[in-house]
Amino acid sequence: MSKKNKLRIIPLGGLGEVGKNMMAYEFGNDIIVVDAGIMFPDNDMLGVDYIIPDFEYLVKKASHVRALIITHGHEDHIGAIQHFIEQINVPIYATPLTRGLIEGKLSRNNAQHKANIKTVQAGESTHIGPFKIEYFHISHSIPDSVGLGITTPAGLVVHMSDFKFDHTPVDGWPTDFAKLSEFSMRGVDLLLSDSTNAERPGWTPSESVIGPAFDKVFAEAKGRVIVATFASLISRVQQVADAAAKSGRKMALAGPSMVDNVKIARKLKYLEIPDELIVPIEQAGNMPDHKVVIMCTGSQGEPSSIVGRLSAGTNRQFGLKPNDTVVLSSHPIPGNEESISKTINRLLRQGANVIHDGIAPVHVSGHAAQEEQKLLINLVRPKHFMPIHGELRQLKRHADLAKQVGIEEANIIVVENGQVVELVGNKILLGERIPGDYVFVDGESIGDIDHDIMKERGQLARNGILLIDISLDKFSGKLLHEPEILTRGFVTPAEAETLLPEIRKRVMQAVNGGDMDNEKEIVSTIKSYLHQETKRRPMVFVTLSKT
């Protein structure tokens, strides 16, 4: 095979981290992109709403990008679509439910008019330039998920995305093993596979184990049951509806994304919930508590979510009651453990009974564990293997599993975001590095917040701030009045009684004595004094005006 037959695989998100998944495949002058997700910020990323991939490489080659292909409807795969199509408006290929969820999300952000979405079904194929994309069904924690068989002049690539081998899925639609075997017979040149649970031995339990757990919780709950999960976890909504029906409860939905997603999934027949089972949240508030279940968002302890507001006593539509049972039906996203723990404690203080997957099987992972990952490799028997979707330690562990089942080490490649991989001839090689950093979204600001600003926000949060306002006579250079000092998050009231007069005195002496005539010198002097007295380093700002 000639050097011209070179496929470039470009990871822009999801490798070296959990979330914001995005992968580009480039052959000659044609590029297809798989997924465009978001990632939730770490606790130290103050003020950041979410993070999107850095796809500047694609923006520079926008005329070469032919399509955006979406594997399923979770936020870490569709959350950044709005930002993507604002800069690269290409056709989006998605299965019916995934399409509905994308359209709902874009509609909420007033961006639906920009999208050109084409519906595809598992079992179908699409020809885009030199690429032939075959969509095949895979089990995950949301219906209508697909993996991709991507045939290129450089060989056949299987992009597995998020999956598990659930033989008894809630929707009755297991992974398409026959298609995986067919790919193996044709010869797979490269397999890319989800590494999220690469450190978890054994098999991931079936979604079907959750039903009996919900039945038990609903039967034993004395008051209302409030189930918190991701708005896109459609299969969980069906399980809650089934348990509600068995226990004689009505189901109410809270939160715009939950309401919209359930409406979309019911319309497309991915949820089988009778009309009489669902009641408006306002009606639920007037019903006997033991007849109500409320589904809402906030299982990750986000302060602005419904569960976050319930725990703080600030939710407007409804509040917690002492006999309420709150079920957190999701697994903590890495980095969210502390936030979830604090939320649980606040819920308990308000008298609620809290159930999570550490207490009862009210959640199972949607990702394959080690035995499933090994089975996939044995089914597909790829020439080369590249672990995706996970932190570096998970990617490395997945690579070890591949070696255990017979993939030669030389044919396994582990990379993080921004490291281009090339499939050429019978080899897999490292290409160049491109930017693969975080792009922070903060309100209307996209990409304007950088790591330096994050560092400054951290300093402000840890050490506080001190502001000094100085007004000088423009002719004499003398102070017009005593400096005004404002401090936040730095000194206690007792410390302020001694520190602030001394700061004011030092500034007045220095300015009137002519020792300091610019802001930088004053900042330096006051910082030194404060560290000497308090051993703390607040951020010091000086405004100096002459009138």
C-alpha cells in the first residue's frame, strides 16, 4: 500500500480524560468527525459552565470537513454540537432518538435553524467522500446507540464508542454481535474501544438488575420518591415509570431538559409510558406523598440542578419533606465525588432518606468492564488497537488487556488528545501533535477564559482580595483624602482593626513622601507587609487617579 493511502486519526477530546469526546478521521482532503461532546468542570475551575474540545485544527480545514457523525445522545457526545456548527456547518448524521435529543438541545439554545441533520438507522450505511460508514447497534445506557465501521482506502476501522455487552437490556436490543463477527471476517485494521471501565474486573451488570431495586425502594418508601439521573438516560426513565406503575404512584417530571427529553423519546416510541401515569409537577404537589414519584436532574450534585437546590432549600417548584426518599441513579463523574458527598449530607440533614449505588443497585454502568473489553477484541481480532474514552491510566490498562488477549505490543498505540495517529500500509504510526487543550465556556464567553484566568480565580478563592483606591492632586501629587480600602475574603474583623489602619498609614506616608508614584510599587510594598504580618498572599489591586 502506498504512502498516499494514509488515514490520519485525530483525537480532539476524550483521550486522557472522561468527557468531551471528539475524534476526526482525515484521508487526503476529506475529514469526518465523530461526536462533539462536553465535559463538566473540575471543582477548581471556578465559574466555568462546561468544557468543549479544542477543534481549531478542524476550523482551519473547515472546507475539508464533510460530516459530523454522532454515536448516541449523551452530553459528552452531543453537548458541543451547537458550538461546532457555528464554525463548521456540515451535515450531522444521527439515529432517530439521538437526532431528537440533538434537536431538543439546539432548540433550547435557539440554534436548531443552523443544523442540517440526517437520520440514519442501525444496519444502514453512508458514503461520504472516500469513507463508507456502517452503523451497527450497541448496548449502552441510552437507546439507539451505534458503533461505526469505517471503510477507507487505508483499511477498515471499527469505532466502538461507549458500549456494554448487556444480554438483557431494558429496550430488548442487545449489541449486534453478528456485525462485529462480519467485520472480523473482512479484516479489521484498527479497533478503537471505550476504556472507561478498563480498571473494573469482570462484567458490567445488566440494566435489568435495576428494575427489582426500584420496585423495592418504591414499595418501602413512606413518602414521595425523588429519582435524580441524567436527562438523557432514557432507559432509566422507563424503569422508573414501570416501578411507579407497579407501586400505584404517578410520575412527575421536573427540569426543562428532563421534560423535553421524555417528550421526544415518547413521541419516537422509545419510551412506553401511558398518558395517565404522568402528571404535571404542580398536580403532584397536591397529591398524597405516597402516590408520587418525581424524576429530575442533579445526580452529580451540581449546585444549580434541582437536587442541588433541594439540598440547599432553594428550589422554587417544590421542597423536600422529611419522609422523602431521594434516589441518586448515576455514578459519580470523576472529580464530582466531593460535590455529591456534600449534597447527600445536606439532603440527610433535611430529613430525606438518600439511596445511591453504594447502598442498592439503583444504577449500573453503561460501559464495558474488563471481560467485555477482552471479548470485543477477541470478536473483532483487529490488526491494531487504540484505546479511547478514558483517563491515561484507563487507556494504559485497556492496552494491557489487549496484550493479554494476543494483540502484539507493537500494534497497540496509546495517545492523548492532540496526538495524531496514522494508519498507513500495515503499520500504525505517531504523527504530529496539534492543540488538544480545554476550551472553557463561561456564560456567553467561549474560549476567552484560559488557564491563567483559572489560576487567578483560584488565588482569589484561596487568599481573598484587597483593593486600595488613591486620589491625588494632579498639580502637587499629594493625597486629596485618605486612601479607601476594600477587602473581601482576606481578613477577619479582628485583623481588620489593626491591619487596615496600618496599610492606610503606610500608603499615605509613601505617597506624600514621594517614595512611590505608581501602582506597581504600592502593590509590591503592601504585599510584602501583609505576608510579613499574616503569612497570607491576597491579590492586591491599586487604583490611582489624579484630579
